Amino acid sequence: MRTDTQQPKESTQPLNPRQQVVLRPGRHRKPMTAPRPSQNDASKRKRVALTVLAVIVVLGILATAAFFIKQLIDSKYFFCKHSFKFIPLSNACDGKQDCSDGEDEVTCVSHFTDNTTFPVRLMSDRSVLQVYSDGSGWRSVCSDDWTEQHTKTTCQQLGYTHDPRTAQVSVQLLTSSLKTGPLTAVRSGTGAIPIQRATIDRKVCKTGHVISLICSDCGKVGSRDRIVGGLDAAIEDWPWQVSLQQNGQHTCGGSLVSPQWVVTAAHCFSGSKKELSRWRVVSGRTYMGTLGGSYVDRIVVNGKYGRNDYDIAMIRLSSPLTVGKTRRPVCLPPKDLGLAGASLVVTGWGYLEEKGRISPSLQKANIPLISRDKCSSPSVYGPAITPRMICAGFLEGQVDACQGDSGGPLVYLSSRWRLVGVVSWGIGCAREGRPGVYSSVDELLNWIHSVMQKYS
């Protein structure tokens, strides 16, 4: 028997119908936004920021106070590190051991007297090389068999070698005092031997020429125009000028003569100024500042210094300076350069007037050389002028070096800038009939070269 099976009807209803939402008038969904911070959170952050700022300010004040307190203590006391006690600064470097292990007498100014002749020098405005021996005296060196190694060796003896080079000068072009000799020449294969031991006497130079030596790029500056007749100066024009500072205070000037050596005046280290750790050498600045100073590891005063005579000293920096536009050595002069009628330049941060104040900016003055006869006349300084001194300035008292310029450079332009004097002494500043007196570098070259060789 046949039966019919009933098929289900197709449905349009979803299997899982959602409950219909009935929108009611006047009710809306709230937007999805972050909740606003409470007033308490903002207040807390503000209090934290103020607290941090206050701590920074307090720490800054404490650091500043500590710096000035240290400066004050250092200016009056020497600290014995091993025995952990303070002694008056005047007791340091006085020849007596006040610290238990004598550390107060270790880092002090030393004295040196040149008892022998330094055996190498350059002579006249042609920088003719000469060597010395006890038997033959000074002899000009012929260009015979001269090598590049001889140039390097000799310049190292003279204390500053950078791009050294030589030239040959005809014997016939020399001054009469040099033209007639005596002469000497190097022996073959002696390039690394000190030049005074590498030579043998000659009656004539085979080549007809002698050696003229340039050891470095000293004394060279840019070609910028200077302020004619003015007082302001830029360190780029006088890059050898340095400030010697004791306990952060400018005390004297000085002149770079190599990346590690400074020439200054002996009187800068009188009294209680003999302890080395108090000194810094500030270089490369037109405007006076105390930052960036170089440490000092030796100060050598001429052993004959006294009553303004032999007023010269040398400072060795703990590490050499990097030579550049604002830091460059001045050339030491050859012996008997010849300055008659020369126009010279003195620079420094000294007083702008007698009993005035230190200048914040580097100053310069163009001054003429004054003859020894005039300067040592009874109406000027009389017998106070010794062979180790030269005078420069105006007898009518127009321009002069002053306090704070001591130890600074007096320079002369002869193809390069050369250090011919060191600011030493005078009566007042720019007074009529009382010009500035300078230590003569020409007369003290032997001592300068001897110090650089001994303490290199």
C-alpha cells in the first residue's frame, strides 16, 4: 500500500533570531571617549615637577657654594693628602716639610742656572745655523753633505720641530762678522748625532753656502686686518698669548714658544705663588676666562733672578696643546736679530690705566724700541738697566704695558713674529720718562734652550 510523506515548508526565519530592539525616544548611546583625568592627578604631577625642580636648584646652589668654598680654601691653605691636614699656603714650598711626608715641598717652583753654553743657535736675521765647541767657539755650518735628517736632529735640539726645513745662504751675502768664518761642516752618516758632535772644521765651504734653518710654523698668523692704532686685539692675531692664573685669578701673561712650553717672567712666582697645583695656563681666548686651562707640571725660574735682572721663567704644561688658529707658538729670535729703530707690539690683559683694572678683552699696543743709551741715562732709569733688559715705549708717556701684563710677549715681525722681550718692570704705567722695561730674549736664549733640553 502506497503512502504520501509530507515535506516541511521552506522557512524564512533565522535559526537564531535576535531579540528585536525597540528604540525609545529621548535615549542615546554615550560616545566611546577616554575618561578625563581627575583634578587630583594633575595636582600630583605638578607637585612632583616642583619638587624635582627645587632639588635641582638646591643641588646647583650647593655645587656653586662648594666650588667657591674650595676656591677660598685653596687660596689660603695647602691640603696634606696623606696626613689629612691643612697648612697655611705660605708654608708650602718654603723649604720646610710641614706635611708628614714632605708633600708640601714636592710640587714647587724650581730654579735653574745655565753654567754652560748651549751648543746650537741661529744667528742674524738670516737664521744661520751655528754650533759651539770649547776649542773653536762658534762656527757657521756649511751646507756640504747636509741631509734632511740633520735638519730634524738639529730642530729637536732647539726645542720645537714642526715641518722643519732648510735653506742655503751664500757666504758672500753674510754680514762681515760671519763672512770670514770660522766654518764647519757635517761628516757623512752623522744625521742622528747631535749636530755639535757631527761636524768638522773647514776653512771654506765647498758649496759656497751655509745652512739657514727654519724649525717650525711658529710666528705665523692669519692675514686679517688689524685695528690700526686701536687697543682691541683678537687672539687669532696673537695666538701665542696666554693667561697665567693662580686659583682662578689672572696673574700674569706668557708666550707659547712650543706646544708644551711657555716663557714668562720670574717675578710672577714671588711670595706664596710657588706651589704648582694652584696654577693654570689659559690659552686660545680673546676674552678673559678661567675655563679650559692647562695643568702645569713644572715651573723653572732663572737661578740668577734678583732686583729685576734675569727676570725670566719657563712653564711646562702637563700635556702639549693642539696647534691651531687660536693657539700657535711664537718664534724665538735668532741671536743678534737686530732691532735698531724697530716697531714692536706688546699684548696682554693688563690694567687699562695705572691703578685701574684688568681688561676683560685682549689688548695690544704698537711701541718703538728705545736705545740702551737713552734708557740707561740718568734722566730715565740710569744704572738699573742691565744687559739683560731692553726698553720700549714712548718717553712722553703715551702707551705702555701695565700691571697684569707682566710676563707677556713683546714681539717683532721679521718674516715671522718673533719673541724679543718679556714684560718685566717699570715705574707706574705710561708715565713721562718712565717707559716699559722688558727682559731681553736675545740675551737669555742660552738659558731658554738649556731649560727646554734639560726638562724635555
